[in-house]
Amino acid sequence: MSKEEKRVPELRFKGFHDDWEQRKISDLSESNIGGGTPRTSIKKYWNGRTPWIQSSDLQEHDVKNIRVNKKITEEALKESAAKLIPENSIAVVTRVGVGKVSLVSFEYSTSQDFLSLSKLLVDKWFATYLLYYKLQNELLSLQGTSIKGITKKELLAKKVQISNDQQEQVLIGQLINLLDDTIELHQRRLNIFKKLRQNYMFTMFINSEKLSPKLRFRNYKEDWVENRLREVGKTFSGLSGKTKEDFGHGEAEYVTYLNVFKNRISDLSLTEKIEIDPKQKQLRYGDVIFTTSSEIPQEVGMSSVWLDNRENVYLNSFCFGFRPIITFNNFFLASLLRTNDFRKQMYILAQGISRYNISKSKVMNIKIHAPSLKEQEKIGKIAKNFDKEYKLLENKIFKLQKLKETFLQKMFL
């Protein structure tokens, strides 16, 4: 008998064999509660004790962590006819941000953009992940359409497959919840490590007002040397003369914009296909890639160092290259070009209204400070080790998230 006929998930805990039953979402709770919005013009309404939950307070792909930015008074609750919703209710966004789901562990109130399921008749974690999986799957199947929202009536009428065994519900909920806790723990570690890396590297680089950093290796006392970028390297352009038909096939590659934006050392696997073109400038080991535009000035001119010697790799058309004519330690240079001091010099060059751009010639006038090559190598080694550890933590989180997705797919119908 097929999975559909038996109505059982692909993966189950041992000892559970009964078919799952189809139920409406309205069957999962005793009541559903909406609410009105207190008038924002009355300031005294917004200095109370009751958390006021908005769509933006719920996190994507996170059913537990909620940012509470506003709290309302009892008077505000009465004035707006908003309801006080009991703890351990499931909040579901039905309008702007439709599909977000969260289990709220405290009393709260919401606007009419929410449906809250209270006094759950099934295990709370099981119900939360069931709804999350159900809604996310349906929204993914509607990609490319304009989803304005879903009415409370439509949401409550949606059907889900559910185990009638309370123990099976508890075990499934506990397993996914454990994965969420583990992901959250590793994310906290990653955030702490990121701040540690930022603080440590800040002390090892200088700003434009000083000629030596706060933290130095023993026996290194010389002032760092100041140069403008044009004095230590030459620029070259990205892809040109191409149409949409030229991309997605061929024996050559180009480095994507996002690869440059996200990685101080380019990810060698994040390239796209294009035909070999001898007229285009090829990347060499140690080249620096700069983005030329962004939606906000603070993100313009992000840099990435390319560390590979394979043939026929080009830049994308929204970047330009910088090839040093003197020797730098690549990991030192990659970190230097992402320091706060360098970034401030970069984003003041941004020009535009809806999108910001930079000029290569102006970028080449930016000042940098660097020590001897031996000191660069010591700083670069620390930067490389930081990056390696950071990538390991990122990969661990990614694998845990994929594992969670797999369990959601295989343990629910």
C-alpha cells in the first residue's frame, strides 16, 4: 500500500503504526482569537506591560524567537477590543508576512494581521512545526505569484494530516525542537565569534589617524607605510559586450556579484558558466575584486581576494578588478580592505539615488596603511585562522538546517 493510501509519513519512531488522519486546522485548538490595533497616536497606550506582537517581530524559519518591540496597556486593550491571548498559543501571520508561524510562550496581543490558535488540543511543538511545514510548503508552491494574504476562514479550513497518538506527537515535536535549540546555540556561538574576530582585527589594523595599531607582535615597531591604491596596483574591468544569451553555458567562468559581496576571500565554487572570450581580462591569483554598485552606500565597493590560478575566469560586469604591483600577504590584504577605516573611505564615494555606484578612479585614491611583509604574514595567518573557524561554524549551522528540513519533509505528510 502506498504512503498516500496509508496516510503515514516516510520516517517514524519505532512502535507507531496507525494511519494519520486528515483534520482541519480549526480542529487543533479550542479557540482562535483576532484583535484590533490601539491608536498609535495615543502615546500612553504604548507604555504598558502586555507585549504587542507584529509580523516583523516573528523571525523567518524560527518558530521560537520573537522580538518584542512594543507593549500596550490594559486601557489600550479595552479601547481597541484587542484580546489578551494566553501563553503557549500559536501566532500565525495571515496578511503582511503571511505564513510566519511562532509558538509564543507568554501572554500577548496582536493586530488583525494575525490568527492565534489557543488552548491547543494537540502537542504544542508538534502543532507548531506542522503548521510551519504546511504553510511554508504551500507558499513555496506558489512562488512567482503575488500573495497578499490569507483570511482566517481560509486558514482554519485548511486540512492537515495529523497523528492521533499523543506520544508520537510529543516525540516528533521534541526532535524538531531539539534541532532548533542546537541551531540556535551554534548561531549564538557564531555571533560571539564574529564579534571576537571583528574586535581582534580592529586592534591589529590602524585607522587613518594613526601609524601603528593598538596590538602588535613583539619586536615590530616601525610605522606602517601609507599609500594610495593607485600607487600599489592597477585596475581592470569586468565582463563587457555580453547579452543574456551569452550566460549559463560555455567552458569559461565568471565570479558572481554575491560571491564578491559575501566573501573577503572568494569562494572558488561560486562561479557561473560563460563562453571563452579572449577579449576579456582573466583573473589571476591574488587579484582583488570590487563591487561597483549597491542599494545603500554603506555596502558599495565590497572587496574579495581571488586565490586561484585556473584559466578563463572573468569578473561579472558589476565589478572591477585590482591587481597589486607590489607583494601583499593575501589574507592581510583581504582583511585590510574590509576594515571599518577602509569601508568608511569607500562608501563616502558612493553616488546615486535609488542605487549607488562608485568610480574606479576615485577608489584608487583611497589611502591604505600596511606594515612590512613579515608583519603582514603574521597578521594574515591570524586572519586566515579566524576565517577558517568562522566557515566551519557556518557550515555546521547549514548542515543542521538541512537536517531539520529533511526531518520536516519526512516526518510530516
